[in-house]
Amino acid sequence: MKKVFLLTAIAGIFAFSSVKAQKDVAMTGPKLGIGAEFAFPIGDFGDVTKLGYGGSLLYQHPVATNLNLTGSAGFINFQSKDLPIVGKVNSGYIPVKAGARYFVAENFFIGGELGAAFGTKSGSKTAFAYSPGIGIDFPVSDGGSIELGGRYEGWSANSHTNSFIGLRLAYNFGL
């Protein structure tokens, strides 16, 4: 019985030490993430639009302890609810933003981005985009991590704001 306990304890120490030996990619080095985006429209935008979905690329570059500058671009498609005269309409947008992330704990971050959302339909307006958010970055290998983030995002144009709650699930590659 003592031998089984001793072997279990030794195996546990080796397992724990190998987990701690992995590099914490959430706060070290530049990285590029590719992710799936889900947008849940709220307010007036939610009255006429269903769930949005798409993808994005996000680059992060550390500039100070726990602080990364970010740049992102992606595509989000929204389908309207069944509208009286026009029926259902798809609207695509290309948000391009820059911002910062601050890691308040080992893998937990807060951040924000500013930029523009470009409509893909002819005659679409370009909107000012802003998005404060939070998230967590789980290291899964020496060079990669899985990120889960949530944010409020607003797109303002012509005294009107379309807003949604955004969720992003991404894989980050260490560069």
C-alpha cells in the first residue's frame, strides 16, 4: 500500500511540474489568433436582426508587462427577421479595429478596440466601431492557446447605433 501511495505521489509531482513548465502564451510574445464570431443583436438592432456569425483574425503584440496592443479584422453576417415588405435580408460587415488587452490575472484579460465597420452591400455606410470586452486565454501547448471572450460592440453611423453582444472562440498561435 505504501508503494502505491509513493508511486502515485511521484507521478503527481511529475505531472504538476510538466504543466508548470509550459510557457504562459497568454502574456508572452506576439501571437495571431483565428476565431469564430457570434453576435447577439440587442436594442433596436435586435428588433430587426437575428443572430450574426462570422470569423476574425486578431494579432497581439506585447508592449509592457501584461499589456498587449491588438489589431483585428473579420467578417460578420446578419440575417434580418422576416420584415413586412422586403422579407429576409442578409447584411455583411467587415469590422477593422485596433486596441489593447490588459491581463489582470494570469490568463484573464480586459480590453477594448476602436475602428470601423464596413458594410459589404452597395450603398452601405461605414460606421465607427467600439468594443469593450473581457476574456480568458487557456494555454494548450508551448505555442498556442484557446481564447474565449465576450464583448459589447457598437457601430455608430448617422446618429444611429447598431449594437450586439459578441462572443469569440479562437485559437491563438505564438509567433
